[in-house]
Amino acid sequence: MIRAMQDNRSLEFFYLHNSLKTLGEVCAGSFFLAYFYKQGFTFLDLALTMAGVFALRFTLRKLLLPLMERTDLRNGLIIGTLLFPFRYLAAFPVHTFGAWLFVFIFSFALAESIYFTYYHAYWVSVMGRTGGAANFGTREALAQVVQVLGSVVSGYLLATHGALLSFGAGALFALFSCIPLFALPKQPPAHKDERPEPRAESIARLRGILIAEGFFSAGMGIMWPIVLFTAADSDFLGFGVLLAIAALLYALGDYLLGKHFDAIPKHWLAATGALLMFVDLTGRAIFGVTPEAIIGFNVLASIASVAYYMAHSQMSYGCIRESGYPLKAAWHHETSWDIGAVAGLLIAAGIIALGISPRVTLIMCAFGALGAGWFMFRYYRPAAVLKESAASITA
């Protein structure tokens, strides 16, 4: 009883941290690509810049692993969070290729290389041990609700007061998001002689699905926002409104479906979600040229992404948990995503360099969703087969 109350209290603080940090990300992280484009960066420039970010993130994570293995998971999460304000503030002075762009790339890569490794390891070790997908659904729904308001306000601030105020607000929210973390329980690192080697099968599964997901995210998370910004006539407020509508629809989906996810057959749900995500991104590439069409695809994505990302999170977090060493498995999780993202962005850069429309890069990256769906189907299917076999034998 006492343990359950402590877990629920910790979840509430973690949700608060996640929501505040998401608000910081909305104020700056959701807009810096659009801001760079407005400064004169081309699609090719942005694809190569982000490929550089993720390549450096991969390298830094490999260099920092020995130190990260000796740090308490909660304290590591706090350190990573404290680095995020520098990433946001470094984006404001970027106007062209130069010293500030490299400062931005380094601060971006350093903050994320530390934060997300600890984030996934801490969620599995402490936060995700009760509630299953319901906790994940609540976490994501709260984050999307924050994005609804934050996207409109940030778009307005950028359009009327410039980037310093919006990015500065993002830095403050990221800084404030550290406060709830101090109320969370510590998770001491394992002693060097007690660190198990993660299960090879779990790591292989993580690598497969995360490389595919990173490839897909190169299109959905990097190239699509720039395409969307141009579709919104390069207007920050209009861009923010479209982001807010998408976030509202995603929040409804996360909340409504998340509570029932554990009761739904996951192998078909994962496959269906992946197929719909493929259709959604390719549809955006071809038909997403008007606000009405974009909103229509957001409706589709609100259904597809819930099934896709919840199945994805359950598999990836399940593999991290099953590995026997969450921190090292989370490290593999993040490095694999970087490999997929860098590959997707470099291919996208090659397509753009050939003079082909950037929208074609979305179609190419959409195949990453099908790859992730294939890995998820194989992961969930054996459990379903065993359950059906056991039921038939009992009957």
C-alpha cells in the first residue's frame, strides 16, 4: 500500500517534469527549424545540419557511457535537463553557417545524448513499473495538452516579438522542469563488478526497431515540420496553430486509447498503426498543401500514431526491461535511433541535392514506419500464438 502511494506520487512529479520540459520544447524546439529556414537556410542545409547533430549525439553518447554508468539515474536526468536551456538559447543567434551554428549543434547533441539515455532508463527502472501503457498514455496526453497552448503562444511570440523571447521562455521552462525531479527517488548505478551484459536478444530487437524508427522520424520529425512551415506561407503563427490542432487531436487519442491499450491484441494493432503512419506521411507528402488537407491528415495521425507509438513504446521499454541492464539498453536504444535518423537525413539530403522536391523525402522516410511495424509484429506475435495455443489445449 505504502509502495503504491509512493509510486503514484513519483508519477505525478514525473508527469509535471515531462509537461514543463515539453512546454520548453514547444517554445523553442518545435520552432527552431522554421526559424533557421526563415533566416535563409535551405532544406538541404537543414537536413545536413540535423544529420550532423545526430551524428555528434551518437559520438558523444559513446564517449560519455563510462561516466554515465557511474552516475545515479535521477541525478543524470537532472544534469541532462539542466543542459537543455543552453540548446534553446544557442539557437537564437544562428543566422547563417558560422560559429553559433556549431555551438547550437554541440549544445543540442550534448543535452540530448545525456538526457534521453537517463530518461528511458529511469522510466523503466522506477516510473514504468506500475500501470503499463496507461501510464505512458497519460504521460503523452499531458504533454500534448501542453503543446496545444504552447504552440499558439510560441507562434505568436515569434511572429510579433522575435525569437529571443520565445526561445528564452523555452529555456526557463526547461530549467523549471528540473525542480520536480528532486522529489523523485534516486536510482543508484550498479557497481562495476555487478553490471550485467544486456541480453543479446533484447538489444538486437531494440536496434532493429529503433533504426527503423529513426529513419521514419527523419521524415516525420525533421523534414515534415519544414514542409509544413512552407505550406503555412512561412508564417510562425499559422504554423503554431497547425501544430496546436495536431497536438489536440493526438492528446485525445493518447488519453482515450491509452487506457485500453493493454487489453487490445498488440500484434495487429502495431501492424495497423505502422501501415496507417506510412499512409499518413506519404499522404502529407502528396496532398498536404492546404490547411484543410493537413488537418485531415492530423485526424488520421491521431488514430495511427497512438497505436503505432504505444506499441512502439511497449516493445522498446519491454526490451529495455528484459535486457537486465536498463541503462546500457537505453544507451543502445538511443544510439540505434541516431543511426536511423542520420541515414534518413543523408538520403534526404542526397534527394534534395539532385533537385528533387523535398516532399519526396517524406515518402522515402515513410518506409521506416513499415520497418518498425514489421519488428513490432514479430515481437508481439509469438505471445499471441502461445496464448491461443494454450487456450485451445485447455478447451
